[in-house]
Amino acid sequence: MKTMKLPNCLTALRIGLIPAFVLVFWMPGISAHVWAALIFAVAALTDWLDGYLARRLKQGSRFGVLFDPIADKMMVSTALLLLIQELPYWWLVLPALIIIGREITVSGLREWLAGGESQDKLPVKWLGKLKTGVQMIALFCLLISIPGWTSIGLPFGLFLLYMAALLTILSGLDYLWQAWPSIRQGL
């Protein structure tokens, strides 16, 4: 039996943390949201660490290429949905819809390019990495701020979430631009 590479273990851990994150978030008591935010932070750190280790240890794999972005999208979408459940306001729903809509669109583009006659790929670019980093910090700030709503975390988290939504639009347009020749051929 082949052993799983460390970066892949971290990606699998991130996916496995999602149910724990949800359960802890829903627990009664103010400290539950703090613990949920800490679980989210650990998951966000594994996102950075698995990519770093895959490059550093030359342990890239097809599993990582497929499941790393899926794990990220699952974690971010879950956090956004939990926050919207807690705060069903337009000012939170709007950036959440932008972020989740872009993730679905880019995933669809990647599937389109992988399944078609085109050998084009959508490589991750620095703008996408920046978007992910800003999203993770924004969501952590919002998650950690839920109990009190008086902390600086809420306005700072919302500011970062809107910055993430802007970066989401820009990186999504960049991916569409890259994929446009293949899309035009398929029309």
C-alpha cells in the first residue's frame, strides 16, 4: 500500500476539519465561535502549508491538483454560509454571492478545459493566491468577532471581505480572459 504524501494529508485534513468547524460553530456559548474561528484558521494555514510543502519537497500530485482547490472552496463556502445564517444581512450576502459565484464559475472553466479537446489549463496566478489569502483573513476576523460585535474584527473583517470580493471579480475575469479562446471555439 502506498503512503499518502504530507501535502495530500494536509489537504485531506482540511476537508476533514469542515464537519468539526460546523459542529463547533453551532455549539451553544460565546466561546464556540472563537473555537470555530480557530479551527478555520488551522484549516487556512494548512492551505498555505500544503502548497509550500508540495513545492519544497517536490511532492506535487494529481490528488493535490484536484483536491486542494476543492478543499479551499468547501472551507470558504461553509464559512460564508455559516456567517450568513448568523447575520442574514445584504451587506454580508452580497460579497458571499460574488465569492461563491466566482468559485463555481472558475471550477466550471477548469472542468471545461480539462474535458475538452483543448489542452489549455487555468494555472493559479498570484491574483488568485492573494484573493484566497484575503478571504481567509477576512473570514477569520468575522468568525472571531461574532460573539461581541463590538470588536474591531467586524469592520476590519467586512472591509477585507469586500476587498476579497473585488479580488474575486478581478481574478475571475482574468481566468475568463485566459479561457476565452477555448470558450469561443466551443460556441
